[in-house]
Amino acid sequence: MDGKDQINCADSSRIAMTCNKSGRQISISFLGTCEGFALCNDNYNNLCVQIEENCYVHRGSLCDGEKDCPNGVDESDIYCNKVIKSFCRRRYNRTHDLSSILPDWIMDGHKDCLDGSQFT
């Protein structure tokens, strides 16, 4: 399996993010993230954090108000107490609303905000 069945999904409620692949803009479903598939040129779909033994969360879904781990630890102060008052539309986002970003994301070489604003 190469994950290609997880790109360009017609159901917008299943789309986790968009990225560039071989010069084309593609959409990636939630099932195409954190699985090791080479779907995006920049490998952004695999920037994941192991929260617990059986819970891997894409870094873009940390502290976004949605519990991804069964006990919700990915939304706890352990991870979210460092959230800064800088907001953008996250590249990986269920709602595409403005969301705060983590300090570690600023100037780290990854485009986490759709408009690239965390680079400024």
C-alpha cells in the first residue's frame, strides 16, 4: 500500500491538509497522515508526534481543540501550555479557522500556516 488512495478525496470532511506533489496541489485525507506514505514533496503529512503508546498525532492537530487521543492528552497543558498568541490558518486543520501556533513551529523550516506567516 502506498497511500495514494488517500489523496484527492471528494469528501471535504475527510481532508486533513493540502500539499504539493510533483508540481500539483493535492489534498490528503486524515488517514493519509502519520502513516509514512510519501504523499507530499515536503513530507509534511508525516510530521507526527507520539503522544502515547498507541496514539500518534500530526503536529498540526496538537492543541487545536479536538481530542485525537482517547484520553485527550494531546489537548492538555502538557502540550498546550506553550501556545503563543500568534494565529494563522493551519495547513493541517479540520476547520481552517484561525488557530494559535506553538513556539517550536516558528522558523523551523516547515510551512505550518497556509500563508507561511510563521516564517515572519
